[in-house]
Amino acid sequence: MDFDKEKAIALLNKIMELELAGVVRYTHYSLMVYGYNRIPVVEWLKKEAEEGLLHAHKAGELVTFLGGYPSLSIGPLLETHHHDIGDILRESLAHEGEASAAYYQLLELTQGKSVILEDYARTLIVEEEMHADEVNKMLRRTGKTGVYEPSK
């Protein structure tokens, strides 16, 4: 392996912490949704929490694959006390952006040097970008095309 293993372990631990924070965040959000759309939104949020746990576990497995020690920490948990579905989705989009950035850093570090880590990073980047697209579409107004922009 021709890359900085310690840096890769640190990035994987950061990813694990971010994903675990997402589990807590999505679980909390799922408990705070009220209104007509509650049932499908709660189901979607619970699915996101489950996916975050799978992502965290995979990152931890790769930490041990590299001979490292998986983090016992959880990433930052921001409580804004804003629980409108739009607020929840915007916070979700910001959180997913942080996770995506960490996966890109891992890809940059391992590209052409570790097939397993490069493949892992690429796979999770695709998942994170698809998730961001899904959230972006939920934030758009019906009949509008283009990307959601917070100021509009």
C-alpha cells in the first residue's frame, strides 16, 4: 500500500463519526415530524438512519483492515430546534455535504494506490450524491426544475 495509512485511518474514523452523527440526527428528526406527510417522511428518515449505521460499520471495518482502532466518538450534533420538514431537509443536505467531502478526501488519498479503499470511496460518493439529489428534489417546489437554492 503506497499511501499514508495513518491519514487513511484518520479519514475513515472521521467518516465513521460523521455517519454515526447522521444516525442520531435522522433518528431524532424522525421523532420530530408532524403533519400530513408524517408517515412517509418518518419512514424515509428511519431508512437514512439505518443506511448511516451501515456506512459507519463499513468505515470501521476498513479501519481494522488497515490495522487501526475504530473511533468511539460521534461527529458534531447540531440542535437547531427547527423541525419544519424543510429545515430538516436543509440540515440533512448540509450534513451529507460534510460526509461527501470526507469520502472525496479518502478517494484523493487512495486513488491508484488501494483498490479496496478507492472502490469504497467511489461507491459511497455515488450514494451520498444520489442522496443529496433526492433531498434537493424534495426541497424544490412542484413543477420547478433546476437545483434547489436556499435563497429562492
